[in-house]
Amino acid sequence: MAFDIEMIKNVYANMTARVDKAREIVGRPLTLTEKILYNHLWEGTPSKAFTRGKDYVDFAPDRVACQDATAQMALLQFMHAGKAKVAVPTTVHCDHLIQAKVDAVTDLARAKTQSNEVFDFLSSVSNKYGIGFWKPGAGIIHQVVLENYAFPGGMMIGTDSHTVNAGGLGMVAIGVGGADAVDVMSGMAWELKFPKLIGVKLTGKLSGWTAPKDVILKVAGILTVKGGTGAIVEYFGEGAEAMSCTGKGTICNMGAEIGATTSTFGYDASMDRYLRSTDRADIADEANKIASYLTGDAEVYANPEQYFDQVIEINLSELEPYLNGPFTPDLATPISRMKEEAIKNDWPLKIEYGLIGSCTNSSYEDISRAASLAKQVADKKLKTKSNFTITPGSELVRYTIERDGFIDTFDKIGATVFANACGPCIGMWDREGAEKEERNTIVHSFNRNFSKRADGNPNTLAFVGSPELVTALAIAGDLSFNPLTDTLINEDGEEVKLDEPTGNELPPRGFAVEDAGFQAPALDGSGVSVVVSPTSERLQLLAPFEPWDGRNITNAKLLIKAFGKCTTDHISMAGPWLRFRGHLDNISNNMLIGAINAFNQKANSVKNQLTGAYEAVPAVQRAYKAAGIPSIVVGDHNYGEGSSREHAAMEPRFLGVKAVLVKSFARIHETNLKKQGMLALTFANEADYDKIQENDTINFTNLTEFAPGVPLTLEFTHEDGSVDVILANHTYNEGQIGWFVAGSALNLIAKAGNA
Ligand code: SF4
């Protein structure tokens, strides 16, 4: 079912020579991150050194993983690439569309009914194109990847920000948008700015109440939610080696919360143990042969200040358990100070829910340590004060912990076991009473705790901690409880203290599972048909965008002149629109509804030049499209910042917008526009933004000579008949102009495939 050992052998076969070459070119010892990156250059053997934080580099990742919410549009696009199979090993995981409410069985059955057509679609596309498919209930993407696909020294991308979790097994694993995944699945290069490097040296050893989660909670407190931006975080030192592989996964997982590109650890004995326990002894054997290439050079770790852009040192022997929150994962409070902080900030002390599990913290080690606390409830005659839930990360873990009696232990403290899925971590939690929006406190072992994230209630204060701390706090039901020092009163009125948690890094009797929930793809998918109902409101097959007609765009209307910040959320909102992520026509009804119209300072209210009436942006654009009138969008600085979602580029393209002219672009959105066959242009003179008027009609005059480095000229005819000629710069190279001409990058790939 799982990994491709031949692919991994190939990665390792290249690694020694390429890393040696990179060391020679760079002229100094290398970090692990650099070794992995230089071994995955699109060009193959390195021929030049790259500048961190500056050079854009083409890479060749080994794998792709997609979750069900983002896979829909990615696979709909991939279907247009004209390929018989994905170019690199790829998997799809059904985990985001399962709402937690009653229990695993009931919730899973309901999700299968509600999202049946989406699951069927993903299953059939996977079957057809050689993609491994993990059914609903099989587990959460990142846990399943760690158990089955991650390997030391590998490079992968995934359409989910916590793809970074695979760094726990020594990968460089990066979260991307669907369009990037489609490129790699189609056999194209994947571009990334060569990252800066942050080194985290871990000395000492975790013990007692402290867990790997506390390392990243502490790091988040130091670096804040933006501190890792543009950087890969590399952990090393005796403390790292003494930690479990799954613990390393937890740390890397939450690297997303500091904005890091990804995080990783060097190969060590804990990874060897984890690989063997998850039935991958052959990978461990291969990794051991080139072990020194799968970690940073000794000199780098001896003098990290010389080789990393920033170095942080944490002594694990002195580290305290942390609780981070509320509302942001970087508000780090050591448990010894929580009582004081909670009282000072008037955080509700009563804990309504303790929730453990998720992709971040549902390893065997996590669950066994949490269970050791749950067991003390009966042993010490206590009662659990808060509601308590568990969301296992995979069926492999769930089955194994059930076999080993932990589910039974949790059952005895009244816990609810939810499906092996995201559930409460992504707001897919139908929490009773949440609609009353009462102020309340929950503690969980997930990764994000933004407002409304878990239950949709903006007044839920969520604190993030290790599974063992969350369990102890749920038993006490009190945010001010410090299990290291405080006692609880039991049923006999006696003061009792919880013993330190204990557990096993890996199951002593090995992992077990009856049905892991994997569907292997057909060897020859040519006969597999992908069925999408034409009446579906959630899925719609894509039609290729029209190629350019070779003429200047003329008589275009101004759709909107966006004022100020216009992120991808303003262009294609999330929330209730998520359910339409696989239906381009329906989701296009949110196009630019969050953008502020510069002429009336209102959102979703623009002038329809055909009628003079002010209407919703999508409605006006649909009117232009119906009348065969092209349009353009004008914007301010950093247009399209935020998420990399390709919908923000596909929607305007689908509805007939031809060009986006702005003061400056967020780079990923600019690339997404280019990939979808749009014109992404910037004012040569920013002040020209002010010349754009509400009733403008626009003519391009030299699009027929579209060439790299040559600005385009646009005539803006105003209502009074006056004309402003505006120069627009662009960054299209020859290949990207080819995307525009073909109608989209995918059209071009499909054409090349058919040639
Ligand atoms: Fe994302 Fe949470 Fe699901 Fe993990 S469990 S993949 S963080 S939604």
C-alpha cells in the first residue's frame, strides 16, 4: 500500500554525490536542510550556490499529498493536464469533511452520506490517475503520511499547511496551494525561494510532565506567529536525539504556527525505531547506509551561529509544560504562571472541554501518556470535571490503542472518541450550545486556537497544551491547576496528587490494524470513469479556459478598483464557501465580495456600467460575461496576499476578467494568475492608480507584441471622453507568455502531452 522503496533508493543514490558537490560549491559544511534541498534541484546535480532568502529555485519533490477539501480543485485541474498518471507518488486523504458530534461511528456514517459525492469523486479520480486514496475514517493526512510515506532526507509538498509534520521523520515537507500540487503531479518543477535557516539546539532531556509539544510552544513564544516566515527550522542536539520520532513530528507540525516554511530533524535512532515499527525496516536499512548525509554536518552543529541565520537554544531539562493561548498560539504561558495570568486576564477558570488527538498529537506515545493519567482517576478515586474527547490521528493508532486497553481507560472517565479525522481542530465540531456564544474555556492538544477555530463560538477561549497536560487539566476542570505542584480532593475528601505521566514511545506489542482504509489505484486507470453529476452543487468538471485569440483586448470595462488591502480572502472568501471548493461556477459567486470599492468605500457594491446600478461584484461580472464584454480589475499594493488558494485566480478567469492591474502583487497570487492564463500587470507609475475612473473603458494597444520585459500600453477612456494612456509592467518570461497564449499553464501541459 505504502511507500515506494525504489523511489527512495533512487533519492539516496543521488544524495551522496550531489551533497558532496553542493558542499564543494558552497565552500563550507552543510546543514541538513541544505543537503535535502540541493539533492532535490530540478536541474539535478548542483551547479551553483543559492542565496538564502533571495534566489528562486526550481525543485523536484518526491511526493504529493492532498486532503479532501483542497484536493477537489487540485484534481479537477489535474484532469486537464492530459496525463494518464501522476508523475510522482501522490495520495489523497479524506479527513476534513467529517464533523464531530456524537461518536466515531455515528459521525462517520453521517459524513459519508453528506459528502458522499465528494468522496466518490476523489476515490474515482485517484483510482484513475494512480493516486493512493485514504478513505474517510482512515485518518488525518499528516499522521497517515508519517506512518506510511515520510522518509529521512525526502522532500514533499502537500495541499495543507501542516504538511510540515513530516519533518519529524527528517523530511523537508512543505504546505502549498492546489495549483503547485498540480504542477508537481503533472511532472513540472516546483519553485521556492531558497529559505533562510533557523537552528534550534536542544540540550538536556525531557522528563516528567514535559513533552515535545512544550518545545514548540516555547519556540512559538520566542519567535511569535511571524518569526519563522521564509525560513526552515532545523532542530539538533542531544535533546533532539533523545526524543521520539513522533514527538519530533509534533514539533514540526506546529512550525506552521510560527509561519515557518517547514521544520526538520536529522536522522537518528528514534527514526530508525519508528520506521521499523511502522513496517518500513527496508527504508531504515537504506537510511543507515548514508546516515551522515541525512543529518547536518558535525561542524554545523558544533558552531551553529556560523551556519544558521538565527540560533535558539533550549535546555529540555529545564523546560516547563506550557499552555499557549487564548486566540493565538504564540501567547506562551508556563503552567507555573497560568493561575496568575488567568486571574489577571479574567480568563474563565472552569474548563468545559479537554480535547486530545488531531494530527499534531495522537501518537502512541501521546495517547499512552494521557491514558496513564486517565487511569489515575479511578485509582485515586477522582472524578473528571471536564468533558473529554479524543480524535485519533489514524486507524492504525486507534486500533492499536483500543487493543492495548487505552480506549477502555478513557471510556471509564466518560470520554468521547471521535472519528479518525480533523473534527474539532478545524471547526467541524457540532458542539452543543456553541450557538449561544457563551464565554468559556477549553484546552486542547491541537495546533491552532484562533477565534472560532474549534466550535465556531468567538467567545471560546482555547488553550493549546500537550495531551498529558490537557488530560490533567480536564481531570481537574480548572485552568489554574498545576499538576506539578497542586493536589485534588478525591471522593473520600482526601488530597491526592497526580503522578507524572508515563507511556511508551512505541507499542510494545507492535502496531496492529484490521482495515487501514487504503484504496490502491488501478494499475491501468484508462478504463476508470470519473463521474460528476451535472446537477451537483459541490462539484463541477472544469472546461479548459479559452486560448488567447491573438488580438488586443478592447472595449473592456473596469469591474472594480479595489481600495487598500485585498487578500485572497477578500477575493475568494472561505467560511461557508468552503463547501463549493470543487465547483468553480458556484464558488465564483464569492469573487471579490470582500474587496472595498475605491469609489464608494463599500464591499461588494460596484457600478454595472451597462445599467448604471450598483450591484454585487459577481453579478456585475456575470452581466459583462453574458454580454461578451471583457473586464479588468485594478488594485492597490500587495494584491492577493494571504493564502495560496488558486480559486482567487480561477474565479476571475472563469467569469471573464482579462487582466488584473495593481500597484504590486503578492508573488504567489501573481503566479497563480499567470498559471490561469490571466494578465497580471503592475502600474509602471504607481500614481496612475489615481487616474482610473469608475466608468472607464479600456483598450490594450500592444498586446499583440507581448514579450518579456516589454511593458504593455493601456488606454483608459473616461466618461467625459478624455483618455489616459497608462504603461503596465509585467514579469512574464517566454514560458509564462506561453501559458497566456494557450489559455492556461494546464492547457499548455495538456498540449505538450498530446503532441
Ligand atoms: Fe489541519 Fe487540524 Fe486536520 Fe491537522 S487535524 S490536518 S491541523 S485541520
